[in-house]
Amino acid sequence: MPDSQKSLAWDDFRLIKAIADAGTLPAAAGLLGINHSTVFRRLGQIEEALGTPLFERHRSGYAATAAGEEMIALARRMDEDVAAVTRRLAGQAVTPSGELRVTTNDSLLVHLLTPLFAKFRIACPDVRLDIVLTNQALNLSKRDADVAIRATDQPPETLVGRRAATIAWALYGRAVDFPEGAPADAEALHGRDWIALGEHLAALQAVKYVRANVAPERVAYRVNSVLGLAEAVESGLGIGHLPCLIGDARPALVRLAPPDPALAADLWLLTHPDLRHAARVRVFLDFLAAELAKLRRFIAGEQPQTG
């Protein structure tokens, strides 16, 4: 059988896809967890077996040829099919057991979710929780996570779930700096030092408010985490907007204005459509929705948390 007729293995398609995604051999090697030299050697073997080059070597990286584009498209379809089968098989369990990977951010975990996770573990001890903290959206289609708990006004259309609560935001400062409470002249606050969230969180209404209403020279401190912003306000670096569930939980802070409805964000419990009927996913989402419903007024900034 001539070399051009040799069959390719799934690992060959994975390697081709990795090179296309990464653009360079070292980066592709990092994605695959193998050596750069191994990627170079295997690509040469694949191209020799096919009798045609799959990539053109440029100074800036590797660009696919026409044959390469066809192979890459097939590799991506295969990858999607494997991911779909994995999700469907994961959704066939009939009892709530096994590992459940949940992605959320640090501020929700610390100020809201950890006690709820502890209660869930008592109720469902056969479900093991793997928590992934990130402000970035993980790919639930690729099983980077099974469930996403996110504060957003626009959940991805590819996911399904439910809106569990509305998170209120208000302006906070140190109580020691405002012994009389919120000032009567709210406009005077714009002359104080402010703390703002980083631009990669620009979709948040609180970030848009600061950009539109606070002079750039008054923004004394930026941080790319809501939890970090709360710590900065408490340390006296300036005033800033916080979710009420975080600001109200810190005795050293005081509200400088009522919650602003324009800054509110919805709290969503999300999963992939193929996983929504999986026992461990369904019982987790139902449990969390019920627990969050009990805290809805606290999350909405209407009352302090009572336990």
C-alpha cells in the first residue's frame, strides 16, 4: 500500500487541529502536552503519508494549505462529535453521584456560595464538587465545566438554566471616613478617590458608570476582581461600587447611596443542554435554586443576611 493510502489515527487529527489552533509548533506542543520536536516529527510523518503539505511555514507561524484546511475542518467536526458523545453519556446517570465541575468567580464563592455548597454536600454526599474560579466563561460544550454560576445580563445562548436572583449594587466607602453616613450631596463623591474594576470587566454596569461619571484622575486604583475591590475599599484606597451581598457583609463599610437598579445583574445557574437531565446536575441546580430563593431579598440588597 503506498504511503498516501495510509490511514490516519485520531491522534493525528488532534495534532493537526492543535497546530491550527495554536499557530506555532511550540504552542501546539503545549496544548498537547508533548515535546516541540515530537510535534515537528509527527507533522512531517503525516504530510509524507498524505503526499501533500498541510501547512506553510511562515516567520509568524504555520498557515494551513488548502489540504490542511480540509483536514482541520474534519478534525474540528470529530472533536465536536467526541465532546457531544461524552456529554450525552455523562447525562445518562440515573442517581446523583460522581464529580460535578462548577465554575464561578471568587466573590460569589466567598460571600455567597461556599455555605450552600457545604449544605449540598450534606444532602448529596455522593456528588463530589470541583470548583473552578474564573471571571472568564468556560466552554461547557467541551466539558471545561458542568455548571456555570454567573452574574450576567446576557447568558450564552448555547446554555440553558434559570435566573436565580438579582444582585443589587451600591456605592460603598469606609464607615470611619463617613461617620455621618451617606452625604447629602451625592455629586461631592465624584471628587473623592475612586476604586474601579479593570477594563476586562467592562461589560459590568458599574464599570460603565465610573467611565461615564468619574474623572480619570479620580480613579486611584483599579483591580480585576470584585473581591479585590471590596478589600481595597475596606483598606481606605477609595470608594467604589460593590454587590450589596458583599458590601453589607462587611461591618467596616457603609452604603453611600441606595442600590442603583441600573447597576443590578442577574444571577444565573447554567449548564449545557446535553447535561441538564443528568442526575447530579439536575439535583445540584434544583438544590441551589431553592437555597438562593431563600436569600433573594438579601442578594437584592433589601435586607441583611440573617443566617
